[in-house]
Amino acid sequence: MKSFGFRCLTLSFFLLPLLVGSAYADSINLGTAGSYAVLAGSAVTNTGSSVLIGNLGVGPGCSITGFPPGSASGATNACNAASSQAQKDLLTAYNEAFNMAATATLTGKNLGGMILTPGVYFFASSAQLTGTLTLNDLGNPNAVFVFQIGSTLTTASSSAVVFSSSLDKNVYWQVGSSATLGTGTQFEGNILALTSITMNNGASIGCGSALALNGAVTLDNNKIGGGCGGTSTVPEPGTMGLLGTGLVVLAGAARRRMRT
């Protein structure tokens, strides 16, 4: 019986990283909408030399203006079968994000200055970012961050979303009405807006996209997409310290079990 107890503890020790790593591991499926840097419902309007890494589309609306001088590395689809399917897939993804069970409520709180780990974060009404939001995926680039926002998402000028551990492509902003990224904002994640998305001068989305179901996407010298190809970084000292502490505790428990 003593050896059985030790084997159970050993098994738990090896399974622990697996269990932690699997938290929120099921990403939201964007379907064909996932190939779009920008997808709008009514129109896409661009000012200046915006650069899109991915497809550009609109549907059921047909209006795309400002390309050139803007450019898209992928296909351009306006009120055709491809953009129609992408919008259907976007609606499915939007509803999936909307219906996820929240793990924390941030209603009334500014995201600036926060450090968040994987989870589903709920705002009953609007969400504001002033300053820097840090996303720590705990070293798991497949972890999922979902932000459920009841109405608007607004970022102040020069705000930023950054990763503290590794680049993570599974960041989703489900916005109940419209999103506005302030001048010079450096954003991360896929914006799934029910109505419209406005990106002010110089705002960018590194690893992500701007996807609007019903309204327009308005661009102004922006860069969207192409930022998901980075490599993981070394875990933060605090993370390593916590891991080391956990190993010591588990090892001590194993020794006590063996003595008994």
C-alpha cells in the first residue's frame, strides 16, 4: 500500500503540467473568416498605406475603398460567395465566444495595468484600455483568452496589448457593438464586433484581425496581421520561481509518504 501511494503521487506529479496546460485549450474556430485580416459587413474604407497580411473582404455589402494605396497580401472578396461564407463562419465564432462561461468579471475596470492569465473575461457593458494590458499565457502558446464585452471596446492613444510569456494566437475580443482603437495603439487578438471597427491613425493588430459582422471597418494607416510567427520566450522569473516551489512541495510530500 505504501508503494501504491507513492505511485499515485508520482502519477499526479507528471500529470500536473498536462492538466495545467490543457486549461482553456479549445480555441474558437473562425472557419474561413480566420484567413481574413479585415472582414466587414457593409463596407471597408481605408486612408493611407494600410498593410493587411491576409484576405480582405466585405459582405453582404460590396464597397471597398482605399485599396490602393492600401494593400492586402491575400484575396479580396466583395459581396461574393467567399465573403458570404466567411461572414457565416464569423457569426458562428461570435456566438461561440458569446456563450462561453465567464471565469472572471471585469465590468467597470480599465484593462490598463492588468496582467491576465488564460480565461474568459466578462464586461457587462463597455471595456476601456488605457495604457498596457499584459497577457501571460503561462508558457502555453495554445492557451485561450476571451473577452466578452457587452457594448463597446475603446483603447486610448498609444495603448498596447502585450504578451509576457510567448506569442499567443488564441486571443478573442467579442464586442457587442463597436470597437475603436486609438491612435498608435498596438493591439493583439481577433476583434469579433457585432457592428463596426474603427482603427485610428497608426493603430495596429500584430497577431489577430478586425472582423465586423454588420457594419464597416474603417482604416487609417494601419497594419493588421502577420504577427503570429514569433517564437516563445523564456518564462518569467516569477513563473520559474513558482514552478520551483511546486517541485519542492511535491518532492517533500513524496518523501513524507515514503517514510510512512
